Amino acid sequence: MFKPKELFIGLRYTRAKRRNHFVSFISMTSILGVTLGVAALIIVLSVMNGFEQEMRNRILGMTSHATVSDVTGTLSDWKSLSKKLEGHQRIVGMAPYISNEAMLNNGRRVSGAIVRGVLPLKEGNVSKVASSMVSGSIDDLRSGSYGIILGSALANVLGTYEGDKVTLITPQANFTPIGAVPRLRRFTVVGVFEVGMQEFDRNTALVHMDDAQKVFGFKDNISGLRLKLDDLFEAPVIAADITRQLGDEYWVSDWTKRHVNFFRALKMEKTVMFIILFMIVAVAAFNIVSSLVMTVTDKQSDIAILRTIGMTPGSIMAIFMIQGTIIGFMGVLLGLAIGVPVAVNLETLIPAIEAYFQTDFLPCDVYYICDLPSDLHTDDTIGISLIAMALSFLATIYPAWRASRINPIDALRFE
């Protein structure tokens, strides 16, 4: 579309020193606007991606990719079911579990908790709790010893440490001649874990599955099987395939269903943040329009001379479209040059800034995540660059069209 002479003149107009310094200033602000918009979008979206990945990893460190139970909410013969699922190519780990609500008591301190019965040897196949131990070990949970592992925040609320005793009070009751009596059991704290999610650190306790069966009256039953899949992002598809394999008597649920509202909120926050920051690029595009309109006014005599020597209106339009596109292109390049290195090194830069100013941007006692994680996605970077270039190109159309409509006689009349 653009011939060499239009490209040459457009480049010359872009880099030449203009008589009107205000026009040069507007062009510079247009470049800076695009630069700031592109850099801000890259950095903020990388941080949002990092937060989403970090939260997903922490949630899936305690919950499973998928769970299997029957329609009653329990499993009576989980060992035979696990043998059926061992042949599934997409399942890479399995572990049985029991989950029930209970009250934990230590002196005058009482707190509700989700008590999960696990098999220590198999729990590592589906969760990261073994690697998240602050004190003790998950192997300290032994059948019949009635040991318990508490989340760090839950242990702080109860004021317990490793070796202390806590009383577990279940919703079930024992019926005696004097009436219904709550079912109680003393447990010994054998460890504390911390995964960095208040939902689990504050409300979760782990016991051996055999002890959980006795305390909650499950007998030989369990709540279900927890599954680890080879690709957590295909969990809904794999869960549907497992349902077809097992039949309607079993209920299969995946992590996207259990935490759908949370991740939907994260996605909406990312979309809203993108729209807000994209306005910076839009404002910069309006600056390109202003810059080109002023340039056209400043170059009316030059346009008239070019027209008189035979240049067509289309060529005049191409000159100013090239000029505006170059402004946008320079802004995008500078934005990439700033945004990409900052996004990649953000986890190093933020601690250095915090140390220099002696402040803490994300206090651990306030936020779930104490640092600013960053996850730069190539598709986000390419998309931001293309959108910024498209806006810059569209911003050139009207001023360039106005330049092509200038009458040479009227432009040279007062020269």
C-alpha cells in the first residue's frame, strides 16, 4: 500500500525537528502514553497471572484434582474401586480420605475445624501437605495413636504446640441411660502444617484414617477417593470420562466445580484490570490524533507543494498514516522493553525496593500471599502489542484523510 517515497517522507516527518515545538511535545507524549500503557498492561497482567497461579497451586496443594464417592456420600469398598481406576491413563495418583466437621478444644479455647482422615503413605500422591510441615511429619500419624496435625493458624487459635493435647468433639452423639452425650476423644498434636491459604491453615486438621473411622463412626467406610490427574486444566473432561467408566452409582467432582466462584472472580478482576489499564493506551491514541492534526496544519504548504508536483491524495494520506503508525510502533517497542524485563524480574525487584524503603507492601498477617508473584504469558504480551498497534493505526486515519483533502491553491494562497 505504501510506496517508498511515502515511507521516506513519513519517516522524515517523524524524526525531523519541527518549527512548532508544541507539535513535537504532543508527539513525544503520544509515544510515552503508548509506552506506559503497554508496560503497565504487561506488568499488571503478569502479576494477576502470578496471583492466579499461586492461589491455584496453594488450593490444589490441599484439595485434589478430582474426588470420587457414591451417591450416599461414602464409599464402602474403596480398595476395589481404586483397582478399577488404576488402569485409567489420566490418573497419576489416588488416596482415600474421610472428611467431617468437628470442634477442637484446648482449655478455654474452642474452634471449629474440618477434620480429614488420611493415610500418610498415600496422601503424598494427591497433596503437598507433607512438604508443607512446619513441625513434625505426616508419618507421625499412626493408626490407634490418635495423633493430629493442625494448620498453623488453627494451632495459634488453640494455643497448642507439638506434644500438647486437644479434645475433638464430633457432631455424632453416644446414647447413654442419662441421654445423648457428645462423642469426645483426646488427640495429641504431632505436627503443624502451613500451606499459605487461610482457608486451610485456619480450618483444617489431619488425623489417621483409621482413627477418623472410629471417632466419626464410619466403621470400614470412607468419604471418598481423591485423585491426582496428569493435567489439572482438563479435570472436567477427565472427570466426565471417569463418570462414564464407573456408571451413575458414583459421583465424580473436579476442582473447577468446588472453587468455580473463586476462580471466576479472579478472571473477572483480571478482565476489569485490563480494561482500566487499556484506557491509557486509548488516551495515547487520542494524543496521536491530536499530534497528526497539528502536524497536518503545520505542513499545509509542504502538502500543497507535494500535490503540485504530482503526488496523489492517497499518497498524502499514506505519509501521515506512516508517521502515526511509527509513533505507535515506537511506543509499543519501548513498552515491551520496559514491561517485559520488569515482569520477569518483579519477584527480585520488589524485595529490593521494600528493603531500600524499609516497608512491606504485602504484610503476611494481612494478605494470603506475602510477595508479588509474576507469571509472564507470551500470548498476553503479543495481544497487548497487537491491540496497541491497531489503535495507533486507527488513530491515523482521520488526520491523514484530512491531509489528503487539502486544496493546494488554498494552502499556497498566503505563502
